Amino acid sequence: MESHELASIATRFGRRSLFLKRSRRLLRGKNLNHMKKLAFGMALVIAAVGAVGILAPSALQWLGPQTATSGAFYFIAVVRVVFGLILVSVAPVSRAPKTLRFLGYVILLAGIATALTGLVAIEHARAVIDWWLHLGSGIIRLTGVFLAAFGGCIAYACALGARTHLGQ
């Protein structure tokens, strides 16, 4: 092969490589935007549960005993692990990347702890839920305030239109 043919091939592969890099970046950005929408939706659900706890604490009092089973703990653990991973993955394109990454890891660890609790300490978990329920509607409302604020902060960080490209 002559040098001009090698240069032509190298240029072609260089363009292809650049094209692939750009394509991957665009696809990753689109996937992150979908993940960001999912995180935003999950955060709104958390805020809505908090609002229900503030406005109708009896609903959370009813929900408490329903979640005191191993199966419910495993389901909650899976949701927490998935939500934590989603937050970690969308952190770079959020309004608060470091905070969201930290919260994602905390929620991920909470999911693992929830699974272990469902496995080895479900009776203790039932006792803690019963104790929380007996504290009264004031504490349940306070828990609702925390959940509404927590969900609202995550929703704000994941709001669409905010920092949607890497490197901004």
C-alpha cells in the first residue's frame, strides 16, 4: 500500500471513530434524559407520599402494617436499589450532581440494608413500625414533611431543561 492510501484509510477510520464517539455521546445523553425523567417521576411519587402523610396521616398509619412483611421489604429494597442507581447515573446531568450522586449512594445502601432487614430482622422491623405508628399523627405528619421535602429536592435536581448535556 502506498502512503496516500494509508492516509485515506486512516482518515476514514478517524472520521468513523469520531462519528462513533459522537453517536455514543448522543445516545448516552438520550438515555440519560429518559433516566432523568424516570428519576423526576419517582421523586414526585416520594413527594406525593409525603403530602399524603401531611394531609391524611391515617393513610400512612394504614400503610405501615401492610409493609411489615418480608416480601414488602424485598420489594422496597429493589425499588431503593434501582432508584439509587438511577440517581447515580443521572447525577452528571442534574442541577446538583454531587448531592444527587451522594443521595444515590445513600439510597442504594439503604436498599441493601432493607433487603438484609427483610432477611434477618423482620420482627425487629415490625416492632419499629409499631413504635412509629404509636407516636401519633404529629410524628407521621413530620415524616410526611421530610418525605415531601426530600422528593421535592430530588425532583428539582432532576427537573427537565436543567443541565441536560455532559460538561455544562
